[in-house]
Amino acid sequence: MDLTPDFFQQTSKVFTVGELTRQIRGALETRFGAVWVQGEVSNYRPQPSGHRYFTLKDQRAAISCVVFRNTLPPTARPIADGAQVQVDGNVTVFEARGQYQLNVQILQTRGAGLLQAKFEALKRKLEEEGLFDPARKRVLPKFPRRIGIVTSSSGAAIRDILNVLQRRAPNVQVLISPVRVQGIGAAAEIATAIRELATPNKAWEEIDLIVVARGGGSIEDLWEFNEEIVARAIFHSAVPVVSAVGHEIDFTIADFVADLRAPTPSAAAELIVPDGIELLRRVNELENCLQRYLRNFLQQSLTRLRFLSERTLARELTQRMRDARQQLDLASESIQRKLKQFVVDARAALGTRTQSLKARDPKREVILCRNRATDLERRIVAQPARFLENARQRFQHVEEILRVVGPEATLRRGYSITTDAAGNVIKSVVAARPKSKIRTRVSDGEFESEVL
């Protein structure tokens, strides 16, 4: 095959090496992204910069791997040649060498739990972003009036929390947002419930704090509370959040992000509200102290009054009565003013709601829907006839064009078409070889001839 200038003109764009390598890199990163791979470590090469390089291989193939500095925690188990490991990383291309490789994010010995590795990786990532910073954790209100609970409506956790709250603080209002706490999509439900409870809403009064709760279980059972979407929902919540997931020995990502971590759901209820019985005892103590103080004060006042003359006593009593009457007048005026304003506000609110109900009259909405349905029905009925007429007009237009510029019209004007024996149109004298048979078509037929 001759490589002529015409050949290069007919080929596609000529890439530089860098352009082609970047396109290959983009295709690999888009196609594979993050993957788990297992194999044997070989050619392990730690560098003074802190980066580590090695080859991951099996019996059939090998792939280069790189662990960049600060990717793995300092406490990560060291590796050596011959180790059987599992790695999670992103497939990419080292452009300088045109070599594809894995950028390792998680490295563990083969057989270690994948969930535990994902837990550690996400924990490290969120901790670096500051989601666990103790300085951002908020103090819980001492006397919450309304508490939101995000948990399963059928689990034991909600029963334990409600039992403790009923015993310790029966006057506290509780708003339950039932969610699934396990399975596909449960993490999204938990995050959505947290955001909804933390956002002011006309459907309920403002929440003072939120409890995210679930009973105990394995790491698989509790995994929804280790998802990043739940952690970020807790972090961005405008309301303090208490995490009460699992038993005392269970720790989740939600525990580290929450403003307070409770070892169990029951313990969470104990921590977020004061004990009503203890408060009552304290109030009784204060009441007894106040009574003793008043008795002493009255005794001292009587002692002082004994030394006052009758005129002084009468003047003192008269002045106190005047002060009391003046205070009573001021209180009466304030109450009347507030009552009038309350009546005005109530009438305005009633008028607004009346206008709103009139604007949403069901009969008017039914008439509007019926009119739209009638118009839609008319358009649907008329549509096929209009489409058919438009298609017929376009066909007639194309037919007229073919009559004017088609091959038959051209032949009628005195032109002819000459083809070779294979039926190919002859466009140049070079194609008419000597002694070859050619066929010429005119307006009223065809004839054959031989090239001299």
C-alpha cells in the first residue's frame, strides 16, 4: 500500500502522544472508577517522600499500584513482598510513562472485613474534614420541650425511649419520624428525616433536639448509620443531635458526628431530660426555704412595726394601698389593650383564611379541570386529520421537485447516462477503456457500443 499525501488527507485526526494518553486515562477513569482488587504484593518500594509503590499480581496478570502519602493512617499494618492483600482504588493512567495503575485508598490483608475497612476509610476522611471536632459540638438544652426521634416505629428502641420519657418527663412533647433502619435506601430515609425535623415547618412547632436511635446488632445491621449521607445530615443539622445506636460496645460514624453519643436508646432518654421526681424534690426544698425566709421577714417586719407610731403606720399603710391601686390600674389598662389587640388579630386572621378558602373553591377548580379536559379532547380529535393533510402536501411538493430535477427529466432535455458492463456510471474518459463494452441510456431507451 502506497502512503501518498492523499492517504493522509483521508485519515482521521492525528493525535499527539499526550492527547491520546489523556483520552485513554479519561476513558479508564470513567469506565472503572473505584474497584476492589486482590492479589499478591511484589516489588514493594517505599519512598522518602512517603509514597509507596508496589505491583499487585496473580497467576495471569499484574498491575502497578501507588499509595500516596497520608492516604492510609499511620497505624496501618505494614506490607511486604508476598503478602496477600485486598485494595480499594481508582483506575487511572500515569501519563509520563503511558502506564495504567491503581491509586490505592484502602489496603487490608485478604480476608479482613470490607465493611470494617470502609468504616475506617470514611471515619478518617470525615475526621480530616472536621466533622468530629469537639469544638463544634453543641450543648443540649437542659429542659427540652419538644424532642424529635428518628427510628423504626416497630423496634424496641422507640418503646424504650418513650417509657423513660414518660417516667422522667411526661410533659415533654415527642415527634416521631418513622424510618427504616436497615436495608437498601434506609440511610437516605434517615438523612431525610433528620433534615425535615431540623427545618422549621408549619406542620409542627420547632424541635429542641433530635435523637437518632436503633437497637443493637452486627456491623452489617448498623451499617446505615455508617453511611456518609447520614453523617453529613447530622453535621448540617440546625438542631442538636443525639446518637443512640446499638449497645454500649457499638460505635458508628453517626456517634462521632453527633453532639452527644448515648450508649443505648434508653440511656439517651435518661441524658436528654431531667428527672421529674428529682426536680419536684428540689422545688419542695426551695419552697421550704422560701417559707422560712418569709416567716423570718414577717417576724422582723412586725418587730419593726411595733416601734412605729400610729400616724407613721397609717401613712405607710395608706401609701402602700395607693401604690397597689396604681399598679392595679396599670395592669387593668394593659390587659384591656392586649385583649383589643387579640380581637383585632383574630379578625384579621379569620378574614385571611376566609379569602384563602374562597380562592380555592372546589367548584371553580372542577370547572377549570373540565374546561381543560374538553380542550384537550378537541385537540386530540383534530390532530390525525391535520397530520395526514400536512403529509399529503409534503409528498406532492417532493413529487413536483422530482419531476423537474429527476433523472428522467434530465434525459428528456437531451442528456444521456453511460455506464460500463458492471453498471457503474462513467464520469471520465479514463474510465472508458479500449475494446470495453459500454451502455448508453437516452430518454426513449438504451443502446450498447464498443470503445475504439
